[in-house]
Amino acid sequence: MVDAADGRAAKYYEDALIRYEKKDIPGTIIQLKNALQVDKTMLPVQVLLGKALLQNGEVATAEVALMAAIDLGVNRAEVVVPLAQTLIAQGKQRQLLELAVLNPANLPAALQVQLQLLRSVALTDLGDLRGAMRAIEEARVLDTQSADTWLAEVPVRIRGRQFKEATEAVERALAIRPNSAEAWYQKGAVLHVLGQSRSALAAYEHTLKIDTANTEARLARAGLLIDLLRTGDAARELAELATRTPGEPRAAYLRALLAEHNKDTPAVREALKQVTALIDPVPMEYIRYRPQLLVLNGLSHYGLNEFEKAQKYLEIFQKIQTNSAASKLLARIYMGQNDLVRAVEVLEAYLRAQPGDSQALTMLASAQMSQGRHAKAASLMTEALQSRDAPEFHTTLGLSLVGSGQAGSGIKELEAALKREPRQVSAAVPLISLYLRSGQAPKAVAIAEALVKQQPSNPSFLNLLGLAQVQTGQQTAARTAFEQALRLDDGLVTAKLNLARMELRAKSYDAASARLAAILKTDDKNTEAMFETAVLAERRGQLGEAQRWLEKANDLAGPRELRWGLALTEFHLRNHQAAPALTVAKDLVIKNPQDLLVLFALARAFLANGDNAGAKSSLITATRVADYNPTLQVQIATLQLAAQNVNGAAYSLEKALATRPDFLPALALMTEVELRQSDFAKAERRAMSITAKHPKRAIGHSLQGDIAVARGQTRVALDAYRRAHQLEPSTESLLRLFRILASQDGGRPAQQLAEQWIKSHPRDASTQRALADAYARGGNFSAARLAYEALLQSAPDDAVVLNNLANVLLRLKDPGAIKVAEQAVAKSPGNANAVDTLGWALFQNGQTDRSLPILRDARLRDPANPEIRYHLAVVLAQTGRKTEARDELEVALKGGAAFEGAADAAALLKSLQ
């Protein structure tokens, strides 16, 4: 947030805004950079700078500015389209699809249309044609008269070889916008792939009449002329391209094709070298998702016999398009390196899309014969087990299943292996780890004890036994096992780590720190020690240090390692860093899309970012993976309800109850689901059944109270909540009772209830907060002030309480509101309400110049908040920016949104007309 004490940055910004409105983009950028020299955190500066840089063609720096604005807290609706454009311009398609801030959900319709079309471009580049069409169709639902939605469809249809649909889309676009150069170019592209060369050339020429600078049309025309053997015309078109776009690698590749046609080998090599000279220096991050450039450079290096360089580009291209013939070139490179495993992987992926390719099948057969059975992994073992039930087959299959994310099935296969051969260590060791991960510690102890009995001098087996004993609560035995392991092998790092973990649990922080530091001194890449160091730092309140260690561990994680990414996701969620949490969780899904812990983390990250649709999708997968495990299904159902997917929650709970019909958590949550489905009768029957089975528990009565509230039966609800609170007095039961009493007699009964409870439960912050809020709502600002100040005695860093207190002080016309509001913003600088409170407090105390940049900051963080827009408009009007003030007021009052200052906003708008 802008430093309110320094107005220089604000003055630079206001001047830049005037220049931007006059189309003086270079002058705008200069003034905005001047503002950043004063204050790099001034949010409006970053937003306008990103837009200006994009218009100036500086797309990479535009992305930096726009991402900085988001990091500072700008509401994504302000920057999503220019940010997506910068990513497309840089070839960062996957980032566009994965960034939480670029999810179209919950944005205004016009923005959703633009984002969906940009998403369709990214998805097409990545080869996801169905996804691209879904994005286009979603855009078209929102705007049925847009030519752009039809133009976006054409390249998707062409790549899917749906030429009839592509033709129809072009004609629909031309009917809406007949003089569009892009539409005529797309028409030429369709005709080109249909083999209608003359008509395609005519369309390209018509495109160039409308827009002589259309590079795509010139490239397409040149390529078509080469195909038609009109080499003279092609040479002239390529010469024109060399003049207009001398750094265009696609034109250089066409020159190579033309030279090859002319049997000019030196010219072919020279042109291919030009291609590689143009593309090689470009950062891989820039072209990673530009398939055409990737394959052109790969083919060019291959044609120059530079196989290692070709490999780098073809590998990335193959990940994007597994059904391209370039996969066979890549497989040839691998086989030439005797890297048969990777050759098989590439060929199997290719053959899934092109099963009839005899050349690829021959190459795959050769690779498999050269390396034996290993490449077939799980599929070969399954086939083998049909002929012979051998324990080693079960082990291999089990490990393959675990590696593919099917832990439950993998455990069964490993158990089968041990049953047939109890001394098979290759099955026992991974099975212990799987048991510990799945909460079956007693089983792990039994297997570990058997291993130690078989090999009592094996320190690794003693370490495993200690791990299992820790989970079963045998702390003394576990320490003995770890220490015995270290006596056998004083370099056994895992045993040292386990002792450090025990010291952490015992709060022996200095001892744990010393042990971890010694491990990292010996091995500075030990991610286990890094994680435990992060845990220690967080417990000591050193959050920045904790994050640094977690990020370092995650960066060093292997391709199948999930733990550090999960830990980093949880850290971000705990500390309200929603966007970074989602970024990390999405990376984890790429590693293992079937892991339940990953799916839970992803769902929670989506929810933290306000993306219910994303959460639903991951939870649907989780429901399937969790099978009929009642505990897991209740967890999934709880997250489904948070994502507003009531039917999904019901399905998960049905699976839970199918296994355990009397499982109380599932029964209680199913009652809530039925209540949300407005099936009051069914919910009531279930709640009464719970009460009958558990007469001394509060839950049944609480649920009956919830049902009565939904039916509008206040007296019945009150009685039920009172009974629940009598049976099991708790904050939860009290707050239920408090909420219903708040609507009676001006809320006084609720306040009395809370006041009495706090006397005997002075540390109950939730009830104290509810009471303070009730005082404020009731206009008893003096009491509210005392209540909020009392809360701050035990929670001085609570930004919400600080902000609420600042608002109360404003009502009391206490100038101390500014200091408290500044404290709230310092504790939660991204909270738009807190920023708005500070700006409004400054204005109310006559500090208009300081208030304006702060209110601009708040408005960018939450543009949908009419109260914030009203506050900004008041200050804008006061400083003479009446046009901008009118714009803010019109948006604030649009749709008749109810907010505290609505009447004053309407009056101000009328005065500005």
C-alpha cells in the first residue's frame, strides 16, 4: 500500500494517468517509473504501468508489473485480460491456464469472454482441442454476437481436422465482420488445408489488401507458393518477409524448403542455421509452449545432424503433442544414445494416439527386445500373474501401482507377496512405509519387528521399527531403537532426523536445532532436514525463514516427491497466502493426480482462491480414489459443502454410510446436506434418530435447531439449541444460541448470554468477538470499543479486530481511529476493508492528499465493493476529478446494491451531473 506520508508518488501517478488518457504511452511509463522510485508498493502505479508497457510492446516487463500489482493485492478483475495477453505474447500458455487469478469464474461476463478466448488459444497450442472448444463455447454463451468467438474456433477445428465446422465458423465470422483481415486469413487457412490452393491464395491476398502488415498471411502464402512449385513468386514473397520481418524463423525455414526444392544443399544448411540462430538464443521459457517454433528448431537441428540440440526441443514439443511424427525422430535420438527406456515411453505415448503406425511399432518392438521385460511394468506383471502366481510378480506390480498413485491396490499386492514369501524384504520395507502413511501403525510395527528379528544387526530395520513405534505412542522404545541404529551406523541420517523430530515434539528446540544444523552441515541438500528446520522456524515464529526452507526443499524434490510441496501448500494456506498455495498444489497434481493428500490440498487451495468449480473437480476425483473409506469420504463431503457442491457431498456421504451406517460424523453431515437440499422432513427424521441413539450428545439437538431455523420456527430452534448447550456446553453450542437470540429484543438477550459466558470463559475469543460485533451492530459504540480493546489484549495482531475498532472509533469521532487503522493495515496489508478504513479515516480528519492514493489502493483490491467506490468518489470529487468520481459512483450504485452510504452516494452523483 502507498506510503501515506509521502505524496510525491501520488503526484507522479496522477500526472501519468493524464498522459495515459492522452495516449502518451512513453510519457506515462516515465512518470510511473518515477513514482516507483518513490514507492514500489503503490498499487495503482503497478496496474497502469503493466497496461502501458503492454501497449508499448514490452510484454515481459508488463507481466512483471501486473503480477506485482496482484501480489500487492489488486483485485484480479482489474488486470486479468492484460496479464493473459502478456503470457500469450511470451508463449506462457500453461501459466495462463494454471494461474488462479486467470480463472474466468466469478468475473464480469465481458471479462469472461475475453479470458475464455485467450484460454482457447493456450489450450489449442497445448493440443487440448476439446478444452479449447469448451472455452470458446463458454465465451459464446456469454456473447452470442461476437465475431471473435467464431474466429477463435477456426484454428481449433483445423487442428482437429473438422474442416466443415471450420468453414462454417469462418462464414459466421465474416457475416458479422465482413472486412476483418483476421477472418479472411482464417478463411484462407481453411481453404489451404482443404487443398483448394487457388481459393486459399485469393483469400490470403484479400487479407493483405486489408492489412499489408499481416505476417501470418504472408507466411502462409509463401508456403503455399512453394507447394504449388511457383518458386519465383515464393522467392519474392520470402524476400518481402525478409524486409518486413527479418527475424522471423518460420520464413527462414521456408527458405530452407525452397532451397531443398532447388537442390541447393549449401543454401539449405545456411537457412537451417538461420532458423537455429534465431531460435536458440530465445529463452526456453518463452517458446516452451509455442509448438511451431519448438518443432521447427528441433527439425532444423536434426537436419544439421545436431541431435543433442534437436533432442531438447523435440522433448518439449513431444510433451505438448504426443501424436506428432516428431515423436519418432525423438525416439531415434534416444535409441542412438542407447536410452531404450525413454525411447519406449515416447513410442508408447505416440502409439496410443496413432496405433496403426507400423514404423513406430517396429521401433518399439526393437527397443523392448533390447531391454527385456522391464519397460512393460505393471501391464506386463498383470499379464504374467495370469500364468503364474509368483511373489516377486506381486511385489513388482504392487510397487508399480503405488508409483501410479493407486496406493490401496498396491498395498494389497505387497501383502500378497509377503503372504507367499514372509522373508521378502523388497515387499516388507515399502509396506511398512505405506502402513505408516495410511494410519495402520500396529501392522507396521509387526512387520518391522519381524525384520529386526530376521536381521538384528541391520540399522535400517531398527530405524523402521522406531518410526512405527513412534506412531503407536511407544516413545521410549522408539528412542531406544533409533539410538541402537546409530550405534550400529553413526552415519545413519534417518535415525538422526527421527531423534530430532522427537526433540521437536518435546519442545527441546535448542537440541533439535543443533542436531538439524549438524545434518545440513554434512549434507546441504538434505530435504528432510530442511523440512524439520522449517517446522522449527515456524514454531519459533520465524515465518519467513520457515517459508525459505520449505521452498528450498520443494525445489530439490524429485519428480515423484510430494511431501515438501504438500508442506509448502499447507504453510501458505495457514498464512492466508492463497495464490501461492494454489500454484504449488497444481504442481503436485502434475506429479501425482491420484494422490488423496494432493487432491485435498488442491481443493483447499481452490477454495482459498474462491474457485469453487476447481475445488469440485478435484474432489470428484478424490471421491473415486477414496473408495468407501468413511473417514475420508466425510472429509471430502465437508470440502464439497465448502465448495457449494451439495450433491457431491451427498454422494460422498452415501459411500461412507454404505460402509458404516452408524458413523456419527457422516450421519450428522448428511443431515446438514439434506437441510441444504430443503428436504426438511428427511433431515428431521435423521436428526431425531441421532438424538435417540446418542441422547447425551448435543449434536442431535443442534441439528434439530438448525432444521427449525430453516423452517422459520424460532421458538422450536431456541429450545433445541438450549438443550444442546445444556448437554454439552461449548463455544459452538453457545454461538448457535447467541445467533438466534440476537434477533430478539434488540439483541439484548444474546448479549446477556455472551456476557455471562465470558465471565466463566474469559479466553473464549470467538464469543468475545461475536459480542463486540453485536454491540457495534446495535449502535452501542462505547461498549463495542471496550469489547474490541479487550480482545486485543489477548490477540494484539488480529487485523479484523483492529479494523473493527477503527470503524467504531470513526463513529465516535475519535482521531485515534487513524492510528488503529494503520495498525490494521500493517497486520493485513492486503485487506481492502482495512485499507479503505484507513483512507476514509484520513479523509474524515482532513488529510485528503494522503487519503486519495490509499482509497485508490482499496478500490483496486476490491472493485466490487460499492462502499469503497463511494468513499473514493467523495475524495475524487473533493480534489476536482469529477468525471472519475461520477464513474465510480455509477458503478457503486449500479443494480441498486445496498450499502451504508448508498443514499449519500446517490445524492453526490446527482450533484455531479
